Amino acid sequence: MLPEQENFIYQHFVELVRDHDLVNVMKSLSTKDPLVNNLIASINTDDDYRHNNRMILFGLLKSESETIFYDFVESLKQCGYSEFENKIDKPIKETIQDGSDQKSTVRIILNLLMVLLMKIFPTMF
């Protein structure tokens, strides 16, 4: 996932966790990307949908798939959450259409920090 795409998820993290049913979005997405099945299987879905949503978003952010962000946005739209398509900036839309993926030091550091925070404060996640 590109840094711009990650930033978009971080910008809308609270809204995605609070207002959406990402388990169903991911089930829709699993038909397009087999890696999503592994992500869903690794999440212990429980009664707290917000916890499930946080774990799903963290899994997406860790993903190195070239097209996961595009597929995620498409699945959101198919599940009735089309408002996110309008919030995506033009440069991100171009990378979505391009489907390219770049590794960056910033992304790796952010992922490590998230893992560290999850270890230190597991009840928050």
C-alpha cells in the first residue's frame, strides 16, 4: 500500500471504525483477493464490532498487496459506503488506477510502531 493510501486510512480511521461494518466489507473483498481470507481468519471476530474494525484496518495497513486499497474502496462502495470514493484525493485515485505499490521507510516504521503499541496497550486495540 502506498503512503498516500495509508494516510487516507489513518485520516478516516475513527470514522471507519465507528460507522462501518468492515467484516462484511472484507467478506466481499475476499472474493477478489485471496490474501484477505488469511486476514479474516487471523481476526477473532467478537461482539465488539469496533474492535473487529480496528483489527481489519491494521491488517490492511500491514498488507503489501499492490491492489488491496483499490479493492477495499470498491468493496466499501458495493456495501453502500460510497462516500469514501468522494473523499479520495486525485493523487490517490491515480495510484488506485495505477495499482502500483512502493515500499517506504516511513511505512515500515509506522507498522512497527503500531505493533509496538498493540503489544504495550492491547486493551486499546
